Amino acid sequence: MIILKNICKKINNKKILDNISLTINKGKIFCIMGHSGAGKTTLLNIISLLDNPTAGEYIFNNQNPYSDIVKFRRKITMVFQEPILFNTSVFENVAYGLKVRNYDKEEIRERVEYILEKVGMLEYINKKAKYLSGGEKQRVSIARALVIEPEVLVLDEPTANLDYSNTLIIEKIIKDFKDKDRSIIIATHNLFQVRRLADEVAHLYYGRLIEVGKTDDIFNNPKHNLTKKFINGEMFF
Amino acid sequence: MLIVEYIIKGFLEALDLIHHPYILDIACRSLKVSGSATILSLFFSVPISILIGLYEFKGKMIIKNLINTFAGIPTVIWGLILYLMYVPNGGILGKFDLLYNVKGIILGQALLITPLISSIIIDAIEKTEKIFRKLCYTLGANEFQTIKTILKESLPWILLSGIIGFNRAISELGIALTIGGNVYVPGASDFNTRVLTTAIQMHTVRAEFSTAIALGIILLTIILIVNFITNYIKKSIET
């Protein structure tokens, strides 16, 4: 379970996140929705231990994750909006997280083949990653995160640059990964995707947490005017 | 005789002269000197550039600006500075017998290309670090594994910097002429310092165009091959 208490983030004296308090439970898909520039990526970077908050407290399974950052980072894996792949084969890309954890060669091969089959990329196993299409690259980067079986899977706009068929493939992969012992956190501005995937939703607006709740409650009965406007597409920037 | 006729005649004679032992001797020395200078430069510029590229520290911008400034110093100025350093009476490296010696040219060319090589490596590592550090961290890599991955991803750029450095070294004249002195005694290869650029310059001012053109063809062929390899590596990095 992740607990954020009064998390603030300032960059060059500009407030990016302002007093964010959140609880993210296991076994749920938690979506953070908000317009571009709302602070979603910054919040995900903090949750993934890739960035430090300026103020506030972060509790991961009742422990302070900054006490042993490498150990806790190994429990949380983030997939970035733009798929970043190493300049090597699909196999080597997906195997990376297992290699740094010192898995033996046979297990690495087995796990990589299994996960690539799950995301429909097994036939590309020996192909150079740079020759893949955008959708294929994103599938490989998701496979690379899933193969580690992290406790928390963090996805930043995972389908932002993809066509509809690739979006559906990736959404299915995410749903299949859902498990009672795992949390999945997704940042997106795609409201349809939020409805299709999320169990719980948080609405972020210029670094402030406007509203948090169950997906149906947020969409059918939003409490805050800004959330209502965002859902109805009445928010212009 | 018209200048065009000179060039055509010189070019035709040059094709016969390319196989001449004198020409081949100079070409081999050029490759040896500039190749050694490149290896020597990589030996000290790679570790320093990696440290500058990977870490943030006070004065980093100043160091990077200095490196870029040094990369633009004309070779004749390098020649002058090195001459004053190598001169036996009073030069800080005077006791090492580097003046009119290939070792002196090697060290000089190595110093000439170090800023060029360093700036390419620093830029490459900074860019690679920006892209891959967070990715390595989120996949569970510790600091050592992250740095290893960043260096692995930067390797084609390090190779490229060496090739660009070699190209610069083999085509420079100022250091080879000022420090080497263009010495050539047939059969005394240990003392000879004549390389392609100094030989082209000498034969041109003596109006021995055929020999100058033959040497020029060899130098251009080397540069062409090096550029071809450079473009191939660049293309494979970028695609």
C-alpha cells in the first residue's frame, strides 16, 4: 500500500505539486487523470522513486522507501509515455530487469519468452528493438516492466501516441496483470480509458488534488465543479 | 603550359607514383603517427570525459567551455606552443628529446584532438544519461549497473569520436611541420618525420605536382574511408 502525505514539489520555485495526500491500495487499478501540465508525470516519478518531493511524507508498505532506495525501486516499475528501448534486441531489452536482479540464464529465457508471448511479441524476440513500430515498442517496454512482476506498476500515458487497436491490446495486457497483491497506477488524460480500466480515480488540476474516489462515483456524481467540467469536456486551456 | 595541363599531367603521373616506396613509406608513417596519437588521446580523454559527462559538479560549464575553446585553436598555434615546450634549452618537456621526432608529433596531435574527442564523448554521455538513467533505475539497476548501461549505450559515440579525432590528426599540418620539421633521409626511417601533409606542402612549393598529387590522392582516400565509416556509425546510431 502506498500512502502519500502532503507531498509538495517545486521546480525553480514553481509549485508543480501542492499538498498531495493519497492512499493507493493493492489489487486496484488507480488512475490519475488531469490535463497536460497538471503534474501527473511528476507525481508518478515521485511514486516510482525517480524524483524526490520537496516536502511531505511517502510511506510504502508501512516503511520509508528512501531508507533503501534501490530495494524499494525494485518493487515499483514505471513505463514511460515515450517507449525508451536499449539499442539491442527485444530479448535483451526485456531481460534487463531480470539480469540486474541476477536471475539465472535459463529462468531469464523462460520468463522473457512467456511475457513476450503474453504481449504478442514472441516472434520479434531476436529483432533489433529500434526497428519496431511505436505500438510494438510500447508493448516491449510494458513486457519489460511486467517480466519483473513488480508490486506496483506505474504507467505514464501508456497509449498516448498509439492507434486504437494498439490501445486495446495494451489495455488488455494491463487488465490481465491486475492481481490482489499488486497496484497499478496509470496517468492519463483519456477519460474513456479511465472508465474502461480504473477502479479508483484521482483528478489532478495544476498540481492540486481536486477529487479522489471510485470510478463510478467520480463519473456519475462528481463532487467538485472542476471535476464535473473536466469530465464533461468543458475545461479549456 | 596551362595550369589545367599541369594538373592533368600531374594526376596521370601520380597514378604511377602511388606504388612508389617513397610515397608508401610516408603514407605508412602518417597512419602510424596519427593512429598512435588517436589511441594516446583516447587513453586519457575517455575516462575524463566519462566523469565530466556523468556527474554534475561546480565549474562543469566552465570546463566544457574551455574544452570547446581548445578544440578551435589553430594547429599552427599548437605547433608554436609545443615547440616552446619541447625546445631543449628551457622547454618544460625539453629533456625528453621530442623536437624533430615522431614521438613529439604523436604527443602534439594527441593534445590537438583531445578537446575534440572529449567534447563529443561528453555530449554523448550527457544525452545518453538523460535518456537512460531513470529507465535503469526503474528497472531495478543500482548505480554501478546504471553507469555500465549508460557507457554501453554511449560506446558507438566513443568509437565515432576516435575516428573523427584520427581524421583531424592525419589532415593537420601545423604540428607535423613545426614539431616534426619534415625530415626525410632515405634509409634512416628512425629519424624521419615526414608525413603526408608536410610532404604535400613541400612538393607543392617545389612545383613537383605529380608527387604532391599522388600523396594527396592517398590522403584523400584515407579521409574518404574514415568519413564513410563515420557516416555508417552515425547512421546506425540515429536509426
